[in-house]
Amino acid sequence: MADSAVRVALLFPDLLGTYGDGGNALVLTRRLSWRGLAVETVVVAAGEVVPDSCDLYVLGGGEDGPQVEATRELEAQGGLHRAVDQGASVLAVCAGMQILGHRFPDIGGTPRPGLGLLDCETVRVDAPRAVGELLVTPDADWGLPLLTGFENHGGRTRLGPTARRLGAVEVGEGNGSGDEGVVNGKVLGTYLHGPVLARNPALADLVLGWVVGEPLAPLPEADADAEALRRVRIRAARDRELQPRRSWKDVIRRA
């Protein structure tokens, strides 16, 4: 990567931009710049052509209608598929993760085909929305510290045989079966908002390591403020300080 800029593509922020997930692209580019690496950001709005020449693609969360529209465009164009086939990395959050699987429910609960870049499917369940802080203990082979973020999703995601999870849920719902995240090769999906990479710089460096081809040295001075925020959020999540108040219908359903 020394001879050219790393190209980071932010896909459809006008459709998949819930909770500031576009900030993940900013975190990625800044962390490359701080290490003296050349980087270029490519913002692709809905209706524009998705290039297949970028090194890293970022998708965020979105509502049901925009989620379906984003899937249609990505499937019709094929640029993201070609990029992954050529070795590109992908970070997808919430709705972005769901559309990369085999199937996901639309606004009426009808299963719709996804892009098949992750071996998973998302289903509608008779349970309250998963809303609140989310803490995840990553599996040891990722080499990551505790992950923090928040979630807001109605579906639950089931992993297929070739997928790996990101980790085990300590607080929150995650995928819905005690695990969180889906990883196939260099394609990573998660329900963590925050934006997730602002709360978890080590996860950003893991993904960037896939792009540059080697692990990246830490940035302790740059990450001091992020670590202070992480400590506050982790404590608040464990103390249930940030959990939303449930309606009486949700309380009865859970009982």
C-alpha cells in the first residue's frame, strides 16, 4: 500500500446513515493519516455508481425502506461483489450487515434476498426490539478488548456454518443467540452503533490491518480520550444506567 492511497468508500450515507455510522469512515481515514499513510475517501450516494476499485467499503444502519432500496442498487450494480472478490474489506453496521447476508425481512416482515457476502440470515421474531447499550467480549483470536456500542434493531441474525462471530454478548441482545457480529473473510458485520469505531479504535485497526496487509502499531496518545469514554460507557452499561424504559406491552411479552 506504500505506493498508492488507501481508498475508503462510504456507501449510500443518504440511505444507510442512521446514528452517525458514516463516522466510521472518518475514523478509518484519520487513523491511516495519523500513521502517515495516504488515504482517499469516496462517498457514493444512492443512484451513483459503486466503484469496484476501493480497498475498504463502509455501510451503516438504516430504516426498512432505505435498506431494501440499498440492496436493490448494490445487487443491480455488482460493484461491491466484484470488489470483495478482488480482496477488498467491508465494515457493515446493523441494516448494512443484514443486507450482506442471504436474507432479511422487509417492513412487512417478508424475507427478501440479501447480497450473500456474509453467511447469515436475519429473521423477524416475536420479541421486543433490541434497544440499548451493547457490550461484547470478543473471541480470543480477534485480539480485541471489550467492545462497546448501542443497538436498535427488530430482527435477529443467525450465522451459517462458514461464518464466525465477533464475540459473546455480556450486555444487550446482539445477534439474538448470545453472540454478536458476523465475519466471513475480510467482510465484518456488527449491530454495534456508536459509531462503533469511535468507541472501539482497536476494531478499526483490525479492519485496517486487513487492508494494509499487516497489524498496525497502536496510537496510545490519540486513543486516550476514546479509552476514557469507553470506561464510562462500559460501567454505565454494566450498571444498566442507559437501558431504555420498556412499554407495558414489552414487559408482558417478555414475561
